[in-house]
Amino acid sequence: MTGAGGALGGAIAERLAGDGFRVAVVDIDRSAAEATVSRIVEAGHEAVALTCDLREQAAIEEVFAGAEEQLGTVQALVNNAAIFPSGPFLEVETSTLDDTITVNQRAYFLTAQLAARSMTNTGGGVIVNVASIVWHGRWDNLSPYVASKGAVVAMTRALARELGRHDIRVNGVAPGAFPTAAEAAQHEDLEAYEREILQSQALKRRGRSEDVAALVSFLCSDESSFITGQTINVDGGWIMV
């Protein structure tokens, strides 16, 4: 899975390892990937740390081949890595837009394509794309990120339709606000931001990384074998559609 060195990604990787998957922990930050692998191995499960710059197609292809060589053919892919630049729409630079789309959308497409090509030869599999509730459009100053996450939802539906005949299920997970290092970096007044979150949510507690991991685990399991093309919010009832 990509972006597996962060708080959400690490929790997902650990949960999937506990479910019996041999996990390729992919992140641009080698030390973060190794930290996740260390926790997985200490728990008695198997994982390898792989470094990849998702802006480079050749790097994606290389890391995918390396993961299959070390761990075997892919059964499940989780696309989680993302960048989230902030700023007014009128001031967004083309380079910022390009980088955001490249990491948050194009990389998902390329990794899904590689996984699906492998899965069609091995009887099927699962792809889970991590989107965000922001695609519903209630947030300012995040236009490249919102656009890219909306594209992930649309892509999830398109891939589910096309790959279902190969017994490949494709679903999305849309997290709400979770306490992460990225959240702390984006908000100067975390107490005020937390009050805003709890006021918006139906459930009056902060989300935990394990909440997202539990849903991804379900979508990667046989218990969700008749679910595809869906993007499910994990946000404490912030968005209800």
C-alpha cells in the first residue's frame, strides 16, 4: 500500500498485516516506512519497506515489481498516499496543481492498472482507494486537493464497472478529520479546529486511525465480496449523503 508511513497509512498497514496479508509498505519517506514495518514485524507479521516517488511512473513500476518479487502476487492494493497544498484558488500555481494531480490521482491510476493486470491472471482481487470527505465541496483553500479527491471517487466507480468481470472489486474510503501530523501542521489553533470538528460531526469524539483501518480491512475481506464501486465516509457523521 502507498503512503503507509503516515498515521492513517500505518494503521491500515498494521491492520492488514494482522489480517494475514504480507504487506508492502510504500512511502516516499524511507524512515517512516521502516517504522511501520518494525511495528508489523514486532507483532509477528510480515512486511517490507519500499521507497517510491509516486510522481515517477518508472519508480512506480519498479516498486510494484519489487513488491511482487518479495511478497508474491498482489491480492489487494490500497492507494493512500496524498499531498494537500492549501491556498486561495486564485493564487494556485500550475506546478502545484500538476503535483497534486500527479500524486493524488495519476499515481492511483497507475498502481491500480499494474495491480489489475496482475489480478486478472490470478483470479481477481481488491483495490481500495483512499479519498476524502472534502470532495463533497465544503472546504475553502484546498481546490487542487478537493479536485483530485473527487477524481479518485469517479475513478473508483469507473474501475469497479470495468474490472468487475475479472472478479476485481474496487471501492473507496473517504476519511473525515483525524488527528495527524498533517493536521497539526495545517492548523495554528488546534483547539479551535477540534471544536469545529466536533460541532460538525454527529459523533462527538475524534476519529482514530483504527477506524479507517477497520473499514479498509472489511473492504479487503471476503465479507465485502458483493460490494464494489462504493466510496464510504469514515467521518463520525460529518457528511451524510
